[in-house]
Amino acid sequence: MPKPKTIRESVHGDITLKPHELDVVNTAVFQRLHGIKQLGMAYVVYPTATHTRFEHSLGCVHVSQRIIDQLNRDDERVTDNVADKVRMAALLHDLAHIPYGHTLENELQVLSERHDESEERLGRFFAGLRQEIESGPTKDAACAIPLIEYALTVIKTVKLFDGYIKRRQQPEPDKIPLAPEEWFVADIIGNTICADLLDYARRDMRSTGLNQDYDDRIYSYFDLASDGAGVRLALRTTKEQGLRLDAVSEILHVLRIRYSLSERVLFHHTKNVASAMLGEIVAQLNPPPETYDELRDEELLPCLAGLTKGHPEEFRRGIERLIQGLQTRRLHKTIFRVGVAQQAPYQLENARHLGDDYSAPKKRRELEDRIRETFPQLGLGDVLIYSPEPQMTMKEVWVNVLVRKGDPICRPLRIEADEKQPYLPSVLADEVKALEDKYSALWSWSVFLAPDKLDFCFAVQGFLRQELNVSNDPFLQGYLDARPELETGRRVRELAQTEYEIQAAAVDLLLNNRGELEQAAASGPPEAAESIYEMAVDRARRDQHRQNRRVSRSDRPDDE
């Protein structure tokens, strides 16, 4: 008779897996998760953030069992059969992840199919898992097949619940594949505070070296309750004497940890640069979706490099520069940023459309192409637009809670905070709303430039201000203005003012004659270097004027 196996890991200690769970873990399709980093590109900022979705999946099994144990503390509310379903769903909830999946799917949307939404991709991975199990050496492995099928149903239900949260709607029972009495299974795997969050919050914090953690008492608050349509997992915040303020505070503490991860890791500006570079490579090459199925993180860039064969030389050089930049951590630099945290309210009025307009990859590429057409000095991949969705964090405070004494209906904490006569004290209701509002301040729209093209940053800034009618983050602008290595671009900008195409042309002339400029600055009179700057701008202006006259003549009708 096969026996359970205990595995020791760094976050939860001993994790026990049942024999049929081990059969799943030992398949090639699951072992692939050893090579998929949990935090994607975050390792460029936090070198130890290299933990994997394999570890996280095992941790989710452990946490889901702790939640089940709490629900069964007084009586058996979750049978062994349902518990096995929960554990398998926890084990497989990330099975369809690909290298840097969240970066390419959610953050940049360069891949149209997401790991938990694409029927096609989920079908490929789960079919491969079933095939390995059925052909495996363990005779008892067949008992895993119905649990695997159930896990797929749970994953689909989690995404449906997410959709209802985004639309601020109650779930419609006839559209949910799980039976209403088992909706709580999906909540254990993927509600706001769930096995997924309670594992990755602790795991990600430890792996990045950030000193935040939650109290394990959070497990004692889990309960089952109706939302009016199905049985849901909820956090009970009441006792016989009334509202438990400590319970609400601990819930908010867990949600603040989640916010901290978003603020310090997921949307760290350097990590965003690396994400944008990878996204540009994938968007330009556009490999078939199944390309990623068997790849691990370290195999993705070599695979993409191989796909450049047969492309034009200029295209290939641009992609290779991006790949080399990621491999050597020679990352692009931020030259323009618009966001709630950086802009005055009156400036934001002209910038609110940016997130909606440019979160789509096609629109970002069109703007990048326009910038490169305006400035021929910039090649493919030299300028990148980073524009995540403005609604990127909609479900952060939508955890189900039980707060009203004698009321069996659980509701999202955010709705309780919105009540005209909330049961929550106003100070806690305000904190719930403030926490949700803080996420909007994380959003920013940014432009990155290759490190060897930074002399053109002021010209590109002029183009963006004129074309989009938005202002740069004043702190970023001040930082760039003070950098001594950008003296050439800055002096040209002062001479050419708003003529950004002339600025770029003058910078190009000066860079091609850098030796003359350096010699004048080093040994000539003080005005010698200034004279060279002025001559470069004058020549660029004359060249632009001649070019405009040629274009004007070529546009005349033949009979003139």
C-alpha cells in the first residue's frame, strides 16, 4: 500500500503529500514548474527572488489543508472526498504557467491567452498530465484522474468569480461549473485571502528579504457561509459579544502585505523595465502559443534568439541587443513617467487616457514606431512604452467576511465598508477604502530608452509632450537634468528649445564629432564648446529646412 510522503521546505516546514498527489508531482509536466520563477523578472532587483511555482504549488496544498482543518475543527464540514478535491486543485492551480507568464499575459498583454483563462492552453497541459498519469508505472494512479478533472473545473470557477468581482456582480449559479454547495472549494484556492495568497505572501516576502509577515491566527477566522446563492469561504469577524476588531485588523494586515508586494516588487520600476524589454522581444517575434509549453525560464531567451533567423539584419540586431541587455543586466532607463503618484491633479486630466489607449500591445508598438520614424537615430527596441492596465488591482479588498451578528450571509469587505450604516467602525471602513485607493497610485505610464541612446532623451521628451499633451514626472525630469553624462542632449535642448527633431539631429552631429567637442571643452577657451553646440544646432536646422523644401517641391502637382 503506497504511503504518504513528507517533504521539507523552507516556508512551511514539513509538507505531506498523498500517494496520488505524488504521482502528479512526479510527472514531467508538473516537474517543469521547477523552472518557472514565481516572481518572474523580480530577480533583477531582488537577486534571491528565484523561488519557483513548484515550491508555491506544494505550499498551497499545505495551506489549503490548514484551512480545511480549521473548517472541520468542531465538526466535519469538509469530507475527506472534498478535501482531496481541494488539495488537488491547490496542487494544479498553476500547472499552465509558462516562463514569465504574468509578465507576458497580465502585465503587458503581449500574449492573448492567459494561463487560467485560455481553454486551449489549459486543455493542452491537463491533457498532457492525464496522459502521463494513465501511462505511469503506479497502478493506483488512476484515482488521480477524476481529481484532476475536478481541479480543472475549480480553476475555471476561480476565473469566473474574478470576473464577477471586476463587474461588481453577484455570481450566477447557472453559469458556475461547480455545484453551489462546493463554491467554497474555488474560494479556498483563489479568493482574495486564500491558500494561494497565504502561501505566496509569506514565500515572496522571505525570498525578497522584505521583513513582513502575517499572524497564523488568520486561519482561525475561516468559516463557511452562504452568499445568498452558494456556500462560500469567509472570514468570521464576530463573536458572541459582537465585532472582533482584532480579526478585522488582521484581515487588513494581510491585505496590506499584498499591497506591499505589489508596491515594492511587482511594480518596482527596474523590474518594469526588464518586463518591457522581454515583452518587446516576444511581441516582435510573436511565436506560436505552444512554443512556451515545455520551456523553463532559462530556456526562453535562447529560444527567442533562435527565432530571429531569417529576419532582416536590422530587425535581428535590435532583438539581439534586447536579449543581451537582459542577460547582462544592461537595462533601458526611464526617461518619461506619468502616474497618479507623480502628477498634480490638473496635469493628470490630460493623462487619464494613456492607460486605456496604450495597454494594448498594438497601440504601444504604433507609438514606438512613430517615435522611431521621427528620430531615425533610434533603432528597433531602443524606445519602449510601458503601460499596464489602470484596473490592474480590482479585487484586492473583495474578501468575503461575516460581520453581522445573526446574519448568515457573507459579503465582500469592500461592500461592508460602503454601507450607509456600516457595521464596521468608520475608521476601519475608511481604511478599507484607502487600501483600495492606494493601488491606483501604483499605476504609471512610462517610456524607457536604451542606455546607449540616452543623449536623445530630451528630444524624445519634447515629442511626447507635444504629441500626447502630458508632462513628465518632475522628480524624474530633475534627475535627468542633473546628470552630467547627458550634457550634450541638455545643451542642445536649451538651444533648440521645442524643435525636438532638430535637437536629435544636432545631438547626432555632436556624437559623430565627439572628439572635437571634447578637445574644445578640455583645452579651448570657455566659449569654444558653446560655439560647437551652436553650430551643430544651426546645421541641423538648415538641414531640416532643406529637407522640408525638397518634400514641399516633391508634393507639387506635375503641371505647376
